[in-house]
Amino acid sequence: MELLHSLSLGFSVALEPMNLFYCFIGVLFGTLVGVLPGLGSAGAIALLLPVTYSLSPTSAIIMLAGIWYGSMYGGSTTSILLRIPGEPASVMTCVDGFEMARKGRAGAALGIAAFGSFIAGLLGLVGLILLARPLATFALDFGPPEYFALTLLGLTLVSYLGSDTSIAKALIMAALGLLLGTIGLDPVQSAERFTFGVLSLQSGIDLVPMVMGLFGISQLLQLVCGDEAPPEGLEAPKGLRALLPNREEWRASAGAIARGSFLGFIVGLLPGAGGTISSFTAYAVEKRISKHPEQFGKGAIEGVASPESANNAATASGFIPLLTMGLPANAVMALMLGAFMLHGITPGPTLLTQKPDMFWGLIVSMFVGNIMLIILNVPLIGLFAKVARIKSIYLVPLIAVACLIGAYGVNNNPTDILVMLGFGVFGFYAERHGFSLAPMTLAFVLGPLMELSLRQSLILSDGEFMVFLDRPIAATLLGGTVVMALVPILRFVGKKRELRGMRTVMRSESGPSA
Amino acid sequence: MLQEESSLQEEPSGVIDRGAIEHWRRRLPDLIVIAFGLVALFFASRLPFGSVSQPDSGFFPILICTLIVVFGCVSLATSRSTPAAEPDAAEAAPVEGAGGQLHVWSTVAAIAVYTLALNAVGFVICTAVLVVFLLRVIGRVSWKVSLVSGVVGAALSFEVFTLLGLPLPVGLLHF
Amino acid sequence: MKKIPSRAVGEAVDRGRRRALALASGVALLAPMASAWAAFPEKPINLIVPFPPGGRTDLVARVVAHFLQLELNQPVVVINKPGAGGVLGAKEVARADPDGYTVGFFSTGFLTTQYTVPTPTSLAEYELVSLINYDPAAISVSSERGWNTIADVVAAGRAKPMSLRVGINPGSSAHIFAAAFMTEAGIQATYVPFRGGSERAAAIGGGHIDVDFDIVAAMKPMQDSGKIKILGIAADQRDPLYPELPTMKEGGVNLTISSWHGLFVPKGASPAIRDALDQAVAKLSAKPEFLEQMKSQSLGVKYLNQKDFKEFMASQDEQFKSTIDRLGLNKVAKSQ
């Protein structure tokens, strides 16, 4: 009853014409920011923050939140069409999304990304409404040992992604990613590491030029190299209905969307983890439990559905630590915190009692915003799907220009383009030799958190590694890591034994003639 | 390591056959990784390690560099059996198209030149030239189509992104 | 009109922001007022905060920026440049053009990192504009420990050396506060490094560390949720903003130390520019709306003009340097 009352209060606030208007502006801007490379949601929010001074606090927060979850919708578009991650959280969407587009199912990929995001967004909001209070302190249960165990589990899961070719190679890429993450000033002692006296390296390597190079530029080089046969001779699907995911694709994605939403919701609760990590882990889990893991990376629709659902569910749950404890879960949430403060409101346990109209208005506005987004996005699918149908050679300049603007836009600095180019060349050759790029990207994102939490844990425990096993959450996560690590190794050993057997047979068969 | 030795013994001495080249070609990436790991380890080891109870700034990098070397060795040792077995192993270099490496490196060079010229020449001209290059030289598209796409595309993206608040360099010619 | 400034600060988003702001300011922000300094500012000003958004410096900076742009008739854009205890952002200000359009919003950590990090800043690279905020350091403890007074903490810490786990941002003011308290109280503690105040707040809220030092404003949400207790402030007398909090002296630890925030411009900025900024800060610091907003967030207002700020900084510099030397945290001296 109390909940119904709260919701009706929320609706009365969210449906005020002004709030509806700003919600729409927010999601529209968010979609744009997500679709266009070089404009990030954090940048967009920072850009509009001062503009909100003149608005009522509720309208301001509703609009800024709209940009945030709107960008998560839009981020998948360039990933699917051009293999350029519009947002770091849609790196995993590149992998299968682009393959689907090459096979003529761009519409289905875009569609499942939009509907998956929509469903996950709604599920996340339901979770937010029902669980905000019980889960308020969940993030606080995670201390340094828990964070270390979590990052280890995440990396192990994602390293399995590369196990089609070689687990060792996936692990190499993960380790390289961790090493790249240490470039710059040490987070604890502020000592310079691997900067070789270069001033711009002090702040470390930027994620955006890195992923654009690894995925976008390397794809471009593959195209000019002529590695891939262009997707010609594909029948153009007639009408929007034929473009969208078909019954079979829906059936394949339903589970992935549900699991992605759940995982995204949980991971999104943790400050410092957020959308990027949730989308990686959701993808890895989906591949792990799939009946046909070999399809992943070659255009499996689950590979688009799960990360896209995860990052949208994480968007919703990321509000819980902010609204209930005043803890920002990531840079965007920190800006939101700034927005609250500017309007004289301190998010925290008192927000719900002191400003219920704002709290519930914001949550209901996210429902409304999600509906606006799906209405906004579905017609765009038809338009975007046409991009996927152009010949490879026209795709080349498109990818080039998008990447160039994207990398340049980070700091207005041409040096970032060179960084991107370097990663592009690296990514191109690495992929050809069976090194997958996803573990490297995640490791780069997780590295600083992993190092800091490891060092904090060891300081806290005075060098005792038992600190990771004494605590229930950390121990559970580590247990999961061990299981995840062992299964592929066992499978690999088994396969090897099988192969050896096969080879002996082959040798004995072909031996005399050779 | 044992595998290494045995494979070396298999090769007839003095004769470098296709198999040996292929053998080393496939191992080259792993060897590069190991070499890289060792170099990085050298630089990492110059950072203070601290102790296990008070880890310093070198602690994590040293750990990671060691892992890179270890994983590189594991990959080297196990790579032998994998490629033939996996039906679609990416180890076997994909068939290259007409352009191949020449196209790859000329594209890389073009983007590098683009970057260096960007601030002086400006976004529109640089981008138009790059697009024409990619379409005409790499893609063998007709001059007409290349030129039109280059100029229209560059001008359009300049307008759209500047409008959205991303200031692209205008160069000395002011556009 | 080549519009690419060579300044390191000219970030894309920033300029985008400026552009959007220029539009926005025309509509919403312009309060018509005659300005005595017609030449400056004629375009948006970047206010560099060398810490991540959401922290205490960011918090104060955003409030100040909001009121400052009303005074200056130009947008004031807060830009977060976190890293290395504030050194990265501070260095960026030092490298910027001294044209007044890049202003640093620095905290006490700006002084301490002169001595506590291997790649330090130097006060000599800046011109001082004005001081705007001043808060005493406060101590908070995890509610799980059951400590209710400063004396409880001291007793627990003395009873078992290294058992108190204290959150710090290495080299920054929180580190100095913590080390100064522990030294004064005769406690050997374990210092756990974090990257920022909000990370420390989460850690103490979850009971992963026992003690934390910050300003009261930054501790409030966690105290409201019952996860932590604020035990006292490091001031000579109780503060009218939160009269219920005892001073550390009352708790038996003789420590007076505080956190402040002020505005800085790169060395070489002309007196006219400095005056223009200083006068704007002086005006806003007297505005009732500003005072009200600062008070509502438990933030203290203290305005010092250029000259007084300089004297204040000199004495603070001396105080912190001697504290840092006494605590054995001076890395710069060691490495030289």
C-alpha cells in the first residue's frame, strides 16, 4: 500500500509536463551521445550540468539521469554497425553484433540490443524499487579483499572468452591489459611508473582511444587487407518487421536478457565496478553456459543480448548506493551527486524521507524515459540497418572518420589518434595470431582497482593471504574463480589427451605412406 | 621445453625448409611476448617492491610482468598441438586479399600523416583527402564517387560535430 | 582565427561545455550588472578541481563556481582532473596560460603534496587569488567498534599497537590529519591507502577500516545512516555549525588542524586579472544565498583577500611542513 502510494506520488511528479519535457531532452541527448563516437555520457552530463541551475532540482536530476541511461541504449549502435564501441560498456557488443551485421542481421542485433536494454532497464527499475532499502548497504559489505576477489573472478571469466584458441594467449592478453593499466602515477605512492619521462603518460592511457584502436581501427585494417569477404548477395529484408529479431532469435535471447539483467543489477550495485564490468561478465557467463559456445564471436545473438541487458540493468542499480548512502558508483554517478548537491540536496538515507517526491519522481521518470527510448530507437533501427548493407569499401572511410573523431574528441589532442592507431595495428596482428582483445580491455579497466584492493588487503592483514579466505564473500568469489579456472584447464587437458589419441591413430594410419 | 628440443632434432641440420619457417612463424608472437615481458620486468624491477605487508609501487607491476613471461612460456610450450587440432584456429593466417599488407601499411601511414597534419591543415581538408585516398587508392572506387563522398562526408561530419559542441580543428585556412 | 589553444587544459569536452554554456548563459545565467573590469572575463572560465567529482573539494568548488559565474557574468566550468593526490590537476594549472581563464581550486592537500609525494607541486608556480572556505578536521569511527568518545579511540589504539586501521589518501591532507592525530595521541596505527574521500567513506561505512579523518560535511551521509560516528573536531573551540561535536582537546588530544579551499592562478597572471577574480570572490562570499547553501551542507565560509591569503598560506605552509617533517612523511627531503 505504501509502495502504491509512493509510486503514485512518483507518477504525479514524473508526468508533470516540464519533467516529461526534460526527461525527453535527456534521453534524446543520451541517445545522440551514445550513438556518436567521441561524446561520452560523463562529458555530456558535465556539459549540461551548469545549464540545469535554472531548472527545478527534480527536473535537473531527471534530465541528467536520462542522458545516462539514454547513452547506454545508443552505445550499441556503432558497436554493431562499425565495430566501434560508442561507450566502453558496449565493447562486448562489438564482438557478436558486428558479426551479425556482416551476416545481414544488423536489424536483429540492433533490435535485440534495444529491446534487451528496455527489458533490462525495466527489470532493473523494479529491482531498484523493491530492493533499494534492503540492498542499501550491500555495497558497504565489499571491502578491499572482496574487491580483489571480484576482479580476479571477472578476469578469469573473461579470459575464458579467448579459450577457443588458447587459454594461455587469453591470459597473456589479460596480463598485458593489467600492465597497461599501471602506466602513469601509482595510485598509492604517486610514483611514476613506465612513463619514461613523457608528461602525458603521467595520467595513464585513455580507455577510449585504446578500445577504438583495438576494435575499430583493427577492423578497418582487416577490411583493407581484404581478409573478409564482403557480405554481398544478401537479400534485403522487407519492412521493419523482417528487420527485427525473429521468433527463433527471441527464443535464444530471452534467457540471456534475464541473466544479463540479473548480473548487471548485482554488479552495478558496487561502486567502482559498474556497467563496463557487468557487460563483460554477463557475456562471459552467457558463453560459459551456452550449449553452443563456439558460436560466440561469430554472430551469436545472445552475445549481443546479454551485455546490452547487463549494462542497462547496472544503470538502474547504480542509483542505489547513490540515493541511499550518498556513494557514487562511477564517474557519472559522481556528477549526479554533484548535481544533487548543487541544488542543495544531500543524497543519503535522509533523501527518501525528506524528499520523497524527488526520489520517487526520479525513479518513475526512468520508467517513462525507457518507454520514450524504445519508441525513439525502434524506427531508427530501419535507418541504421541500411548502413550495415553498404559495401565493405564504403565502410572503411566510415569507420576511419568515426574513430578519428572519437579519439580526437577525448582530449582535443592528435596524440590520442596516434595512440589509437598504435592499438589498432597491435589489435590487427594480435587477432590474426589468435590473441583475443576482450580480456585485455577488461583487464585494463579492472587493473587499477585490482592493484589497489590487493595492496589494501595486504596492508590490512599485515601480509596474510588468509584475509581472502577468512571473509565469506571474498572466499565465495575466490571459490568461483578457482572453479572457473579449473574447468577450462580440465577440458583443455581432456581435449589434448583426446587429440593425442587421435594423432596416434592418424600417424599409425598415414605412417607408412609418408 | 622438451618439445622444443625434439622438434629441433627433427630438422635436418643446415637445411631450412618450409616446415621450419612455419614452425618459427607460429612461435614468433609468443617469443615476442616473452621478450616484451622480460623488458617490462627489467623496468618494473627498478621500482621499489616493498614487502608483502607493505607493498610498494613495484609490487603489482613485477607480479604482472612475471605472469606475462610465465604465460608466454606456457603458450609457447602448448602452441604445438593446438593449431592443427582446432578447425578454425586463428593461428593459421587468414587468406589475404588483393591488397594485403601493402594496403594495411599504406592505410596506417595515411592515418599517421592525417594526424600530423590535422592541427595545421584542419579537419575538413584532412578528412576529405583521407576519405578520397581510402576510396580511390585502396578501394578502387571511381574518382567521381570518391571525391563527392570525401568532400560531402568531411563537411557534413564537421558541421554535425561542431554543432554538438565538439570543436574540430579548423586549421590555418579557417575551415 | 585559429581557435586551438595550446594550453594543456583545453579539453574537448571542456570546450564543448564552454560553447554550450555560452549559449546557456545568454538565456539563463546572465544577471545584468555593470562590470568595472570590462576586459576580463570575456569568455568562460575553467575551474580545475584536482580531485574526482563527489569529493569534498569538488563539492565546495561546485557551489563556489555557481555563485562565481553570477558575479563574473561568464560561465565558470568545474573540471575534475584527479590523480596523484591532486598533483596532476595542480600541475595542469601551473602549465596553463596565465590569462585567468584557468583557475585552480585547491585544498590543503595542495600544500602537503609539496613534501609528501615524489613528483611534487610547488607554491612558487602559482599566484594566490583568495581563500573561501575553512573547516576543522574531524574524526569519525565505524559504529561497529562501539567507541563513543575520542578517549575510547585513544585507549583502544594504545592498548594494541597497529590495531587501529586508518584510511588515508597518501600524501594528501587526510594523511597528515591522521598521522598528526596518531602521533599526538601516541598511537601506532595501520594506514590504509585510498584514492579519495568517497572511497574512504564507503570503507569505514562497511567497517573495513576503523578510523577516518575528513571534514564534517563529507562524513554526514554515513553518519545519518548510522554506520559511523563523528567524535570530534580538531579546533580550538566548538564550531557553531555543529556545536554538539567536542574538540579533540576536550578528548585529550591536543591537535588543531584544518582543511581549507582557495583559488589559484598560474604564475604570471596580471594583477588586474587577480583583482577581478578576488573581487568576485569577495562579493559572493558576502551573499546570503551563498552563506545559506554552505551552511546547509555544514561547510564553513572564510574569505581572505589576496594579501591575507598570502600570509595565511605562508603560515599554513610552515605549519604543515613542520608537521610533515615531524611525522617523517617528507619524501622530497629524503630523495634530495
